[in-house]
Amino acid sequence: MKVLVLGATGYIGSAVTGRLAERGHQVVALVRPKNDETRTVPGAAEVRHGDVTDPASLAAGDVDVIVHAAAPTGDEAVELAAVDALLAGGAKVVYTSGIWVLGAGTADEDGPLNPVPLVRFRAGVERRVLGAGGVVVRPGIVYGEGKGIPALLVAKAAGHGRGRYVSAGGQEPTWPTVHIDDLADLYVAAVEKGEPGTVYHGVGEEAVPLPEIAGAAARAAGLGDAGASGVEPWPVEEAAGDFGAAFAEALALGQTVSAARTRKALDWTPSRPGLVADLAGGSY
Ligand SMILES: NC(=O)c1ccc[n+]([C@@H]2O[C@H](COP(=O)([O-])OP(=O)(O)OC[C@H]3O[C@@H](n4cnc5c(N)ncnc54)[C@H](OP(=O)(O)O)[C@@H]3O)[C@@H](O)[C@H]2O)c1
């Protein structure tokens, strides 16, 4: 298939581009015009210019599938205009949302949305994509290749001299997570056989306790093996000074998210090492 990938230079998009190419798909990477004209994107057969904020630049009548994995602007009107432009060409659109639209608590693919303010714009965008027969992928916290939000925790642990995790108090928070290579496999399955109007969860581990993640991040930062007991909660109000209030609130979410329906429907079996193992002795 011919697949246009938005965000093909990013963490998720580059992994998806590589895996699609390995599977024999013809990938067209859409990169922002600010990027070098002659830039090549590994795995992409063609590079085109476009920007999410310029809907006219997103017209693509010649592709079978579009994977939207570009960073969001956070502005619902801009995001809606972008997906409308993508949908207008008639290709199947695979839109990247995220588990933060589910809010705190336990959820599966079919439950109601309760987005934290940072991703409130996504509810309307998901509805638009699903209503037009597109597919929505909600990744958990992505890890692997030493990148993503876990890399941020490693840097913060190094700066602080101790592992810590953002906490709103109360119950010990947990994160649903996914290894970047498992997530890339899921996107390939969604491209090839995702059903119109369907949500898929990119979650390998449903609920990893944040103290364990913070302990492993401290170890990755060279601070020794303090384990989960050697870490401290970082009150969300304080962390807001570093991350901004909306991002800090999202990082403090306690979530348990199932991908059981996704695994079954797409025959997807996440198999890479878990986040704590990867932090403690893997890519970080
Ligand atoms: N990482 C996670 O844990 C995670 C979890 C759940 C959901 N998500 C969502 O997944 C998506 C991709 O995340 P990521 O971690 O891969 O982000 P990333 O590494 O920051 O990559 C973002 C990509 O978007 C491109 N981009 C930025 N602004 C753009 C614009 N206006 N028009 C077109 N392209 C633009 C960037 O291109 P340049 O090279 O030009 O900057 C880059 O290729 C985001 O929507 C994110 O919220 C991420």
C-alpha cells in the first residue's frame, strides 16, 4: 500500500515508517517545509512538504492510507481542519490520540472519554475521525530507544540526585506503557486491517507503578539501585514549575488501560521487555 506518514521524523512516526517499509509498503513522509529540501527520511520512498497548520498542504489523493503521528498544536480548530483535509482525499486515516483522553482510573477501548485539559481538544478530533470511517490509535506512555517521556524522568532524576515521580497525592499512580517497537507493529496492523470507525489501544503493560518507574529511571541516571523505596513523590503543584501545569497533571494520572480488544482484533502481541527492565538495563 502507499502510506502517507505525518510526523515521520518523530519518535513514533519514524518507527512506524521503518516498520511499514520493512513490510513492503511504499511510504511517503510528510515533513515541514522548514526542514531541509533535500532531507531523506529513513524508510520513506518519497518526501513531501506539508504542515498540520496549513490544511491545503495536507491534500493527498494518491495514497491508500494516512498515518497522522505529528505533534499536536493543542488547538481543536486547527486539528479538526487538518483531519478534515486528510479525510477529504478518501484515504483511510489512522489518527494518533493517546491514553490521556481517558482520564484517571480503569478503561478499555470502548469506555467514555474524560480527557485531562492538556488533550481536551482530542475528544472532538477522535469523534470526527471515527465518524468518517477512520481509525484511532491511543498509545500508552511510549518507551524504548532511550527516548520519550521516560528519558525525561531519567534527566530529572539526574538533576535532582534522586528518582521522583509526579504525584497528585492519594493512591500510588500507575502508567499504561508500550515499547516503541511493539507500537510500530500495532500501527502496521492498523494500516493493513484496522476496521473503519474503530479505536485501538497501543498498550503493552496496563499499569506500571510510578515508584518502580522512578526507581529504574534513577538507576538509568547512574544513581544506583535505590529501587522503588528510594524514590520520592513530587507534588504536582511543584512539578508544574518544571513541566507546566497541564503536562504535570497528565504525568500524575493514575491509569490502568486495557488493550484486550485491540490484541484480539489485530492479532497484536506486544513482546518487548517492559519499561522498568528497559530503564534499569536496556536502552536508557
Ligand atoms: N510519545 C508518547 O509517549 C506518546 C504517547 C501517546 C500519544 N502520543 C502522541 O503521538 C504523536 C507523536 O508523538 P511523538 O512522541 O512521536 O512526538 P515527536 O517525537 O515530538 O514527533 C513529532 C513529529 O511531528 C512533527 N510535527 C510537529 N509539528 C508539526 C506540524 N505543525 N506539521 C507537521 N508535522 C509536525 C515533527 O516534525 P519536525 O521534525 O518538523 O519537528 C515530528 O516529526 C503526538 O500526537 C503525541 O501527542 C505520544
